[in-house]
Amino acid sequence: MTSKFIYKGMDITLDTYEKIRMVVELIAEKENVSFDEAYELFSTSNAYWCLQTPATLMWAESAEFIVDEFYREKVA
């Protein structure tokens, strides 16, 4: 079984995966942790859920915006 992210008939799977990678790299750099540790932090967040839900359009935002949302969520 393959998982694909589709938005209005357009396959955005690669876009979504690349955005996740960029966001995790930014978090790893900011937190001074490994990529894997940063991924664990991000994967439990609402920002990650939104990024994987095409209808939210989070996949179209910049990695920096998504990182800001991740930290805003942690403060709230």
C-alpha cells in the first residue's frame, strides 16, 4: 500500500515529504539535537498533522512558517 497526498487531483506527496524534511532540519538546528530527535518532537505536534492534511494547505507554506507554528503550539 502506498500513501499519497493529493490536493485537487494533484499529487503533492514529494512536496509534503520535502517540507517535513526542511522543517525537521530547522528544528534540529534550533534545538541542537539530531534529525531523528527533532523528527520525534515534530511528529507529535498539531503542525505535523496539519502538514499531512492537504486540505489545510499547510504544505504550501514556507518551512519557516511551519516551524513558527510548531513553536507557537508548544507555548500555548
